[in-house]
Amino acid sequence: MHVGEISKLAFEALRERKVRSILTIIMVVVGSSLMVSISGLGGGFIQFTEQQFSSLAPNVLFVSSAQQLESNRIGGDGPPLAPKVILTSVVANKIKNLPSVEDAISNYQGQLTLKGKGKSTTIRVFAMDPQKVFAIVPNAEFDDGSTIRSNDPSYILLAENVARPPAETFPFAVLGQALQAEYSFVDENGVQQVNKRSFVVRAVMEETGNPTVDNAAIITLDAANSLMNKGSRYDGIVVIAKNADLVDEAESEIRKLYGNDIGITSAQAILKTVREFTSGITSFLLSIAVVALLVSAVGIITTLYTSVTERTREIGTMKAIGAQNRDILSLFLSEAIMIGVLGASVGIIAGIFGGYVLTASMASDDGNVISPVFFPRDMAMIWFLSVGLSALAGFYPALKASRLPPIVALRRE
């Protein structure tokens, strides 16, 4: 029998058992589409993370105070003790003078409520020398009329998403507008207190692609120190290595000074951790999708095995008029491969569509959307895996059909 003839007979056999065939194909569609959607989401999340960190300079290190947990409790889950190294101007100057370090940018961090013209918003604030923002975010751009000032205690720089919230019709603030900042805290007597200070919007930074920077404000160190009661103790130090190749060396030099009493990380280290975490989660979810695909393989076995039983006399008739064992084997394998091809092809399309639907439903209010990324190589691997499993699942029923003696088959009622 020719390939075309076998394919035609296989297609007719599937069409005669339409409902059963469609249900089996749907099982393959579900398994393959799950794999495609999960693969696309994993790739999209990694790409999104890389885009966020690409807005940061590659020669940046983030230094923080390392804290220990009480070890005298079961599991060591006590409250955090005071940091071993308190970040002050002395620490910043020591780091700045290291051979591999170009600069050390001290900063305070906190949350402020900004109020102006009857509106209010709570945002994250970074306090640093505004003139050094380019060292951290090299691609920073500003609205026309923006100015960068270091010694103005009323200076505040707003990110574009803060000044012009994406979900709002009118801007929250414009250049030159006065804002009142409120910082809430609990004093040593356990009483809620609020510090207030006035600022003037002197600069609006356009969106950089980094959600941390794009949803924050920048004020001067002196203003934050008094407003947020920092006591000249920095929350972090951004270390700028002389070039990207010296990042590891700069970290080593800081470690020699302070050992593990200080926390050090880099954008690349964070990105590596995120990649590993995402890859692990994606692999786990893909394993679940593979199980769904294996279930579809069991469905193919059941479908074809039932088909062999129902078509025993037909098989006997075909053999009686000259069909060889290989022809019968090819016929039933063709049915399994057709189920796999149809299911995998529809599954690829459904998976891509599902990936976009899922990411659209997870879009954040600030406009950041993780778009799925589908690599042709991964799609091809999923397609061949689906078809291959289908063919493998159909092999046993096909082999059983091909070995039926024609006399026994013709006698079967």
C-alpha cells in the first residue's frame, strides 16, 4: 500500500469515529498548549527582568547593613538585632577610597505621603545627591525645564509615573508646584507621630523601564535625614566601580574591609538569582504539562486499542486481499500520528494565544506588562514531543493489529 492510500484510510477511520477522535485530539491540545503557554511566560518574565535591570549601570553594587537573627530561639526566628556595621559617612568614604571604586553614593530610603492641590499619593522616596542619579541610571532623561540641584533642601525630583500617573487623566504635580510631604512613624513611647516638610518639584524624570525608579521620588540627603529621623545612618550605599570588569574586584575589596558584616549585591547577581528561580518554577510547571501530555498518550492508546478491537474483521479482510503486516502497522500508526499532528498544531496556536491572555490579565496598574516570549526552537521541540509521544502511544495497538492472523480476525464477530 502506498503512503497516500494509507493516509487516506487512516483519515477515514478517524472521521468514522469522530467524537472519540476529537476528544483524543483535545487531550493532546491541552498538554501541548500548557507547555507552550508556560514556556512563553517563563521566557517573557526573564526578558522583562533583564529589561528592568538593563536601565541600571552595569558597574553598580548595592551595599546594605547585614543583620543577624537571634539564635537563642528555635529556628533562629527572633527579631533582628542591630546591624554590626552602621552605614555612615565614614563607611562611605572608606569604600569610596578603595582602588576599584569610582564613587560611593549614600542614600536614605522610606515612604512618604505627598499632598498638593487636593490630591495625595504615597510613594517610595530615595534620598541622595540628585546630581549622581546618572551614575545609577545612565539612560535617565528629564522633562524640559527640569533642573538638578544638590544643595536645595526643598528640592524634589518626581518620576514620570508619580507626576503623571498612567491611570489618571490629570497630572498629580507639575514643575514648580509646591508639595507637602508627610512621614509617619512611632516614637519611643509608642505614639504615632507625623513629620511634615514642604518641597518644590524641580525635575520630572521620564520613564526608564526600571519599576523601582519609575515609581519613586528623589530628595536631598539633608532633607530626608531631618524629615525621616535617620540620625545620619544611611539605609544603603550605591557603589560605582571604575568599570564593569571591576565589579567583582570592588566587592572583594569591600569584603576585606567588613567581611560578612555588610550586605553586598549587584544587578547581575540579582538577575542571576531571578533567572534561576524563574527557570526552576518554569521547569516545575512544564513537568505538570508533560503529565497532561502523557495522559493524552494514554488516551491515544485507549482509542486505538478500542479501534483495533472494533475493526478486527476489517483487518482480517484487508489481510485476506493482500495487505501485509507492515501495511496494517502503518495504518494504525498513521492514525496516531494524525492525532498528534492535529493536536500539537492546534495546541501551539492555543498556547500562544493563552500566553497573551494570561499576561494581559496580569498587567499592573502602573502600565508594566510582561509579554510572553515564544522561541521557535522551544515551539518546535514541543511540537515534535507531542507528535512523538502520540506515535509511541499508538505503536502497541498498531503492532497488535498487524499481528492478528487473518483467519482468526475473519472469524471474530
